[in-house]
Amino acid sequence: MNKYHKGIKRLKREIENCLKVLRVVNQYDIDIDGLADGEDLFMEISRTTFEKLCEDLFEQIIINIKNALEKSKLNKFEMTISYLKVIVIMIKLER
């Protein structure tokens, strides 16, 4: 087991909380005591900063979705129905 395993788990949990909060507010404070080797982490992150950090990932996701839709050869109505089903699944998973 990695010696930073617990710190990584706490960081992941804190980032998940950050994502949830940034959906409704513009800024979040990440604060993790004893992240690694006794070092603490504190940083403020805004929704804009987060979006800039993840911009290339978002673009790649959009490209992958467009490619999948083109390969599926669904018409616009079928794509809309499929999209709505995905949204419903995602909402259920967030609960």
C-alpha cells in the first residue's frame, strides 16, 4: 500500500465535495490537514479556475461523445431520448 494512500483518499473526497459545492457557489476552500508527511493543504478554488484546469478534459469528452453519436447513426429524436436516459441515470447515481 502506498504510504500516501490515506492522504490521497482524503484529497479525492475533498475534491468530490468541491465539485458538488462549485455547482451552486463560485468558490470553495480546500482544507486538508496532514495530507502527506505532516504537510497540510489549503487552497481556494473558484468555479472559473476549476473550469480552466479541466478545459482540455471537457473538450476531449465532447469529442468522444460526438464520435460515439456519429458511429451510432441515431437520428435526432433517438439521440434526444438516449440523452435524456443518460441524464436520468446520472441524477440517480448522484443521490
